[in-house]
Amino acid sequence: MGDLAVTSKEGPKLPIPGQRNVLITSALPYVNNVPHLGNIIGCVLSADVFARYCRLRGYNTVYICGTDEYGTATETKAMEEKCSPKEICDKYYVIHRQVYEWFNISFDKFGRTSTPEQTEVCQAIFNRLLENNWLSENTMQQLYCDTCTRFLADRLVEGTCPTQGCDYTSARGDQCENCGKLLNPTELKDPKCKVCKSTPRIRDTNHLFLELPLLKDRLEEYINKMSVEGSWSQNAIQATNAWLREGLKQRCITRDLKWGVPVPHDNFRDKVFYVWFDAPIGYVSITKCYTPDWEKWWKNPEDVELYQFMGKDNVPFHTVMFPSTLLGTGENWTLMKTISVTEYLNYEAGKFSKSKGVGVFGNDAKDTNIPVEVWRYYLLTNRPEVSDTLFTWADLQAKLNSELLNNLGNFINRVLSFVAKPLGQGYDSIIPDAQDAISDPLTEKIAEKVGKCVEQYVEAMEKVKLKQGLKLAMSISSEGNAYLQESQFWKLYKEDQTRCSIVMRTAVGLVHLLACLLEPFMPSFSVEVFKQLNLSPETHISLCDDKGDIDRARRPWEFVPRGHKIGKPEPLFKELNDDEVDSLRKRFAGSQADRKEREEAEAVKLAEQLKKSKVSDKSGKKKQQATKSATEAEISISRLDIRVGLITKAQKHPDADALYVEEIDVGEGQPRTVVSGLVKFIPLEEMQNRKVCVLCNLKPATMRGIKSQAMVLAASNSDHTAVELVDPPKSAQVGERVTFPGFEGEPDDVLNPKKKVWETLQVDLHSNTELVACYKDIPLNTSAGVCTVKSIRGGSIR
């Protein structure tokens, strides 16, 4: 499903009367640069998830997109790269295709706007507007550069934003990137030509305008009706209403450029259409490239629902400009039903920026060796639906390791690995029977939960609440883990084979269901799961009402038939460690220009080192070794990263009777998974919602199949017959570092086990006669007081 176009054996899809026909577009990305992750989640990826969901439901769906190739941005880039606009478009169109292909974006057609079809459709719409008297001719003042001997289009001018309180010094002539205000170039303070940096002057030039004020009544009628029926996102409604409140004004639809759709009017033969007028028409022309029967999609509002996806800066063009243009033709156009708008995804400490080269770009993602399903999952869990969100490498690591690896991947691997075990230990890869499954109380309970969850998933996705849909799908994995844990299937296999068969066939059904629900979000993951299930994705990825798929979710044991042989289970996700994250953070710091400069500097440095390495300097080596040994000898308690943690969930280990598995909040946004050998000493109920002291920088260790990412500190008596947790004060802040007065310094990122730092320091950790936890005679301290134990005096803390 990684191909950019979804092919159909019957040829292009057309609307089918009586069925649900869904036409989906995502904002056409500018062709003048490589798309960054903010662009990808803002339009093409979000639209792809909805398109895949619609196909999953059996709707007749077409997803249209392509590169926006005309306008000033392309001319400017061509000047920078000293080539023609067409050469720029050809180059970056291929790059965009490759990026979207790697991200598994399933367009039905990914086209371009620099086509004869675009010229035909654009000029036909213009002629209808002209015939209907919705256009006027006016003289406007425009900046003219005497040095370049040309009128300067909006994006060829930069200056200071005139908006009070903004004063951004790099505002473009069409829009301020800082405050979002749409501008005219003549409004800028201290304008400069982007090409030669000289100050342009104002000159008169004649242009054509769309009379938006005259179309106001028709437009408002459409907005009032469709914003309710189509459940427009709140940010789209707010942006649209802000435009209407300010009052609609004439909007210029022509520009003094060469690269664009020519204006078919005798008085304006030397001009082209302005990109805001031209670009949205690209959706129509690309559909025309997809099928000669394009009008069956675009002039068929009775049978077709149009869903459009974009970032917040594109809203007015799709809720005001484009509908007004289509309404003005007097033809029966398919107008947008639902608009889904994202806010900005920011990068680490600032904004993603194509122009400044800041952030992770589409081609960068591929080069990180992080699989595409991880990128898709992270961007979608972080989708800025109602407010700006932040991309950080630490957050990506936490979501991968905790949610994908330890939750989803762990559940699927536990289930399929147990089924694959040979007879006597498992089911020799054959799905067992599940007779009277509904009579098992635990199975009945999870079936009811999952059935409700799937209904909520469908409700959320129908409203284009993609983030909520993903969260609901992932919750089934959490429920599945709890179901396995509570059933204790490893004991049932020995003690009650019939009930164990019910549990395992139900669990396999949940794996099947998860692969379906998560396909819109992580298609490559779903394909791999179906491979391990030994089932065809083409025939099994479905959530159709007429096939009974949603009803079957209440009987998950029915998804995979008894006697079916599964494939070979394999781990689905790989851990991302701290060293890898640090490396990625450094690699993508600053702008692309900064990175190139660093790479060149590193190359020079390496060359110098290679030269020096040819000269032997034994004394130098001895000095270096002595310094290194002295540094390594300094083992201080400050090297430990001990924090106040809150156990948010604790349960028995599925494969070890003496171990607990805890989810502990240590102030990182996502909880850490910790495995502790405390079952014999502390009841499960006393482990719940309890503050503890957590050593966070031990190297993670796998304990009976589950990776422990930290260690809970506990005190034991001399013969180890009693163990108690080290308790921070009740009012201590979760995530705060436990300190040792007199010892300053930052902790190690990860304690090197070869250096025995923890083992060296641990011997001096103990509880004193006053039940205070100490290192030597110094208490373990927090902002709310010292840490203590309940009753063990003189105990060893580890």
C-alpha cells in the first residue's frame, strides 16, 4: 500500500448512486521545497488516514492531491537555483512523490497544477465569472523594482509587518508568517526586493478583481448551512468568521508574472492568475487528469461528499475564496462539506520552517532508520487538532518505547508467540476452538468493552477526530494486555485447557481487530501483523457494516477461524535508546544550512585527526590515560538520577510469579515500565497510586520478556525476610530529583554497568535508626522533606 496511486482494475473510480461517495483533498503543497513534518501532518498524512478509514468502511473513496507549481514561490526558487520555473517543478515534484511514497500516502491521484487541464478548467471558471459580472477591472498600486525592471509579486517582497504588536521583520508581501495576517505588499514597512535587496517604489498597474462583497449572501448561506452539517473544526469556523466580521473585500485574481495560467482577456494578456485563485482549482484539474468524467465528482453535490484537509493558514482560501469562486459560476459544483484544520506542529524550541530549513524534513525521516509506521504514529498522536503541538525527540522515544513497543507490540507478540509454541507448551501455530466463549465471564467482559470501543472509534473517525480514533484503537491493546494478565493464560494451559483455548482465540481475534483499526494510521504495521497471522490483508482489512465487522467486534473470537495456521511471530517494534536520541537531536539541531556547515567542519576535523594519527606520541598517550583514570575514579552519589515517581498502574508479571510490572510517572510525559521483585513482600493493592523513589538512569534490562526502564528503591532487613519501599513525602512533586546536600552535579545519562557506579554507591545506601533513607549519613532529600521507610532500621537500600 506504499504506492502513491491506489490502482483499480476497473479503472478510475466514479460516484455510484445510492452508495456513500467520498471525495478527499489535501492542501496542495508548494513545489518549491522539500515538505517538513509539519506540512506532512497538516495535510497529506491526515487526509490519508481519513481516506484509508473510508476505504476500510467500504465507502467509494477518491483521494486527490498534487503539487502547487505556479506563482511567485516557484519563480523565486528558480532564481535562487539559476534555472527555469519548469525545471524547479520537475525536480521537486519527484522529491515530493518520493517523500509521500515513503510515508505510505495512498493518493488515488497525485498530480500537478502546471498541466493543460489546469489551464482549461481555470480559464473556463474565469470565463463563467466574467459572463456573470462577478469580476471588475481596477488600478492598484504595486511595488516596482527599478533594478530588476519588474513589478514585484507578493513573495518577492519582504519587510516589517505593519500589524500593531507584531513588527516581525521578515514578513512576506502576501502574509506575515509570525502573526498570520494576510497583507498587501504596499502595507509592509521598509520593504525590500528579495532578489536584489533594493527598496522598490510604488507604481500603478491594472488588474482583475473578484467581487466578494457581491457574493456575500450566497457565501454566508453556504457557510451557515455546511459548517453545521459538516461539523467543521472549531479553528476553521473561527478563522472564517474572523474574515466575515472584517467585511469581504474585492480580491485581486491576477498578477504580473510569467509563470502561471494565462489570463484569457485582451486587456490582460501579459498577466497570469494569482495563486490563491489558481491553486484550489488544482483539485478539479488533477481530478480531470485522473478521469475524463471528473464532473461526476465535482458537479454532483447530491451524490458526493467533499472533505478537505489543510493547515490553519489555508482556511480562508477554502471557506471563503474557493466557494465564492465556484458559487459565482452559477454551476452545480460539489462544495466542501467538511474541513479538517490543523494548528502548527513546532520543532523542539521553535517552529518548523521550509524557508529557514528548520526541523525534520520528509527525506530526513527516511534517513533516521526509524520505521515509517513509527513516524506516522508519532505525528498522528501529536496531531495539532485544537492547538499547536511540539515535536521533541524525547517524546518520540517515549511513545515508541512505551506505547508501541511495550503496549501494542508486547501484546501481539505475547499472543502469537504462545500460539506458535509446540504442543505441550502452546498450540503449534494452530488456532484453537473457543466453545461457549461467551459463557466465560472474563471473556464476556472484554468483548463488551471492545464492542463499545469500536463503536466509539467509528463515531470519532466519522467526525474526523483522528487523534481520538487512534487513542481508542490503542486502548484495545491495553485491554488485551489486562485480559491476558487477569486470565493467567500460562496457568490455564496446564490447569484448564478449554478456558485457555477461549482466552487465546479471543486474544488472536483482538490482534486481528487491532490490525484493522490501526491500518489507517500504520498501514505497514497492519500488513506485517496479517503476515504473521498468515492472512491476506486485501481480504481481511475491513470494517464494513454489510460484512458484519463492527458487530463481530463484540465476538472477537470469531475473527480468525479455528484450525487456521498462523505464520511466524516476529517483534514488531525496536527500542530507541538514549544514545540514538541524543545523536538525532544533535544531528537535526539548527537549520539545514547549519547542518551542512557542521558536516563540512567535521570532515575537516576528521582529516586533521587522520594526519595527526600518523605521528606517534607515546608520552601524550600516557598523559591522556592518566587523566582518564583520574576522571573515572570520581564516583559520586550525584551521578545517580533518583526521582520521585508515582505508580499509576501495577500488575503481576505474565510469566513470573515473583515479579510486578509497574507503570511509573517520573515527570517525562509518558510513564516508564518497571519490573520489580516485590510480590512476596508487598501486596498488589499497596502498589497502586503510590509515590516511590525511582532510580532512572540504570541501563534498561529485560526481565522475563519485559524491559524494565528503571528501578524502584526499597529497603530490606539483614536476612532479606522483610522489604519496604522507600517513601518520599506525600507532598513531593512527581518527577523532582532526589538530592544529597553537599553533593552537586548532573547525573549520568545512563550508568555504565562496566564501571560499577551503582554497585559502588549502593553499599552506603541504608535506613538509619530514625527510619530516614540515607547515603552514608546524608538523607535522601526532596523539596518537601526527607525520604523514609516504614519500619526497617539499619536496612540496606537497593
